[in-house]
Amino acid sequence: MGKVTKYLPSAIMTSSVAAPLAYMAYMYQKDDRQKQHAILRNFPLLGRVRYISEHVGPELRQYLFAEDNEGEPFSRLEFQNVVKAGKYNERLLGFGSDRDFKEEGYLIRNSLFPKLSSEMRIDNTEKTNTYKYIIDNEGLFSRKEHREETQADPYLLRDEDAIVLGEGRCRQPFHLKGQVGMSAMSYGALGERAITALSRGLGIAGGTWMNTGEGGISDHHLAGDADLMMQIGPGLFGVRTPAGEFSWEAFKEKAEMEQVKAFEIKLAQGAKTRGGHLEGKKVTEEIARIRLIEPGKTVNSPNRFIEYDSFPKLFDFIEELREVGGKPVGMKIVVGDIEGVEEMVQTMKESGKGPDFITIDGGEGGTGATYQELADSVGLPIMTALPIVDDLLREYGIRDRVKLIASGKLITPDKAAIALGMGADLINVARGFMISVGCIMAEVCHTNTCPVGVATTDDKLQEGLIVDEKLYRVTNYVTSLRAGLFNMAAAAGVDSPTKLERKHVIYKDHKGRLSSVGSMVEEIKD
């Protein structure tokens, strides 16, 4: 035994050197003989280093080389702001903003006489029971923190300021005391643990909603008693017959569910006007049952409803949905064809028909899977698209009957407040909520290999996502967003974020010149 112990270190050292050398020799011979990659054939070792560097490049840039304000779809600072709000229920910073004020962008006009906290129209009567983290000590190599139970202010609107969808147009209008909710994310695109954490967290926060996405309603959506907005896409998932046709029987079942408060017809989504896409590896038996599709088979839904190719046809369908279901019905659009949007509004005016709300998704909106050319170059960004629709609805005199929901990278209170000022009544957030349950922006949502178990149905990967821990980050994130909206309103001199208008928003270009945000439609027509 002594001799074995004596020679063990040298044996380990020899094997630790020999194994890598043997592997390198094997790869050298393999790369030298392959015919697919020229650089590996001519320079096997250097070529292999190149491919390794290319593979880990995104991670290196994200964590080591990118500046705090760099990076897409979100910068490191934007990502950290969401994490801080969810984990610590905190938005404070020290020493000043890291925003580059030389760059162009939108700003909120502050009032010389802002509103006092006591003047704000906030309903904080019932506290929100949640958990947040407290940092005890933060060193260079370690952080000591603990989680503690707390009662947080919910920052709800007062009853008289609530946003109402379908008021005077359906039997069961949807009253909302918060202006921020979860944008459409289907079960299947996200795993059951992520959906469950989101449902439970939003349910605790109250005053908000959870859009199911076009993948139908699962038990995981229902887990937290959150108010649901069921999305119906061109694939008709959840409300279809096995043959793929619309099923009024299935629709009535969904409309009778107490948690379902509204329906949304999806015409388009900012990053994928091509229609939905779900890889076969994500289509489990459960997902197939919910959607009424075949398990294990890749699904591509059409880029529009086959039956409806005109606004009169579409609006007749919406009217029937509202009548049968008794609940508000809206539609989700991407703005690009401005003449088409005006035709839509004109038809709404002349017919008296149409949606109770319109969700406007900016071209910068996210997706689990789409093609590069569509994500990069289709659809106007939200701050351009939103005022166009708002202006047209006002021009035709029907703005009072239609609520607008804005979506497109509005993950922090300042961006959400600007969107409210530009014409939105409500704000949809998707990727912010993904970050709150653990997303690290690995950008592999379409591969079912999400390393943190958010955008995957892989059971093994989902083990890393602990629902009972993440759900409170969802609660903290949405209440923190609402608190920030009241802060922005107070700074602008109004007592509620429902009163933010275009006059409160200004645009500064890269030369420091200021522009008021006027009528987008008039500028386009001019």
C-alpha cells in the first residue's frame, strides 16, 4: 500500500498530461483529414481554438467584455435592474445614472411642482405577503444574504381609476387595478415550472393578468389563481377540433372558467409575424393534449387566420366570441401597414364592431423561435407604432371604447411610463418576467436546452428552477414596476400613472435638440 501511495501523485500527473496530449493528437489527425472545414484542414490546432472561442464568445462578451449599457436584446444594466427588483424588491442606485445621456432617446418631463406621496391616488390598503432577500455582507468572492418574509405595498390603482376592458360591451367586463401584466408566453415555449411560478407570483401580486399565449390553458396557468387572458392564435390551440377547425364547444368551456377574464385574437407578434413555431422535442404528451396536436411533432401555425382575410369577417367573429363568452375580446397586432390600420379603425367606426382592446406589439418584441429576417426587419418599434394607433382611434372618435396594451422591451418603470404617456392604457411584459424566474439571456429558447429551466420542457433542466423560491421574485417584480410607475407620475406632476399623456414625454436627439411628441399620423401624412 505504501508503494502505491508513493507513486500515485506521479501517476496522476502523468495521466493529466498524457490524456490531453492524446486527445489533441487524435483531433489533429481527425481535423487534418476532414473535408468540411478548410481552416481545420490547414491549421488543425489553431482552427480548433478558433471554433472554441467562437462558441463561448457570447458568454465572454456578456460577462467580461460588453459595457454595462451594451448588449441586445437587453444590456447588462437592464438585466440587473429586473433581477434586483425581483430578488430584493429594490430599485435604488448610488452615485447617479449609468445611462449615456449623449445618446438619443425619450425622457419624461418633470414638473417643477411634483406630487407628494400623500397626494398620489394609490391603493395600498391590503399588503402583499412576499419574501425578499437582504444582503448581509458582500465581499469579492462571496455574498452572504438571507431571505425574509415581508409585507409589501401592492401599489394598486384606486377602484375609481381601474382600467376596464369591455365596459358596456360585454356581460363580464375585466376590471384591472394594475397597469402591468404578463405578455403572451405559452406553456410549451416555457416549461411547467416557469409557468407555475409566474402564475402563483402574479396571483399573489393581484391587480394584474397572465396572457396564456397561443398554446392554450394548462393546469400550470391555473396553479396560482392569477387572472388569465386566453390568447387564440391562427393555430386555434385549445379551442379547436382534432381536425384543426374552431370549436365553439371548447371555447365555451374556456369562457366558463372563472380565472379566464378576457380573450385575445392574435393577428401577429412583433418578432414573428410568420405565425407560431414549436419544436417537436418540446411537444410532450401533456402539451399535445392541451393543444390537440400530435406529440413529438413540430408545429407551425399559419401566419393568419385562414377563415378571416378582411376586417368585416374578423370583427363578426369577435362579436360572436363576445356574445357567446360574455367576456372582453381583444386583438394583438403589429403595426407596419399604416393604411391598413386606418382601414381597420374606419371599419370599427362605421360598423360599431371590433375589439374591446388592442395589444400593440413592437417589432423589437421577443420570441421563443423565429427567423432572423423577420425578427430584425418586420414591424415598427413600439414607440412609433403606439401613437399611430392612438391617433387614429382619436381621429375617428372611438378611442373611449378601445383600450391599448403596449408591448416591446418595456421591462423597467421608466420605459413603461413613457409608453403610457405615448397612448397606452396597459403594459405587457414578457422577457422581464422570464428574467424574474431565472432567465440569463442564453438565447437558446428555440432549442429546448435552456440552462436555467425556463424555456424548456426538459425535466432534468427544469430541476434547477425552484417554484417556491422564484414565485416571490415574480410578485416583487410586478409590484416594483407598479411602484416605479407611481414615482414617474409624481415626478411628472400627476397623481396617477393613468394620467400620463403625450405632453409628459419629450424626445432628445444625439445633438441635444428636443422634440415634442405630437401626432404621429399627421407627420406621416405630411
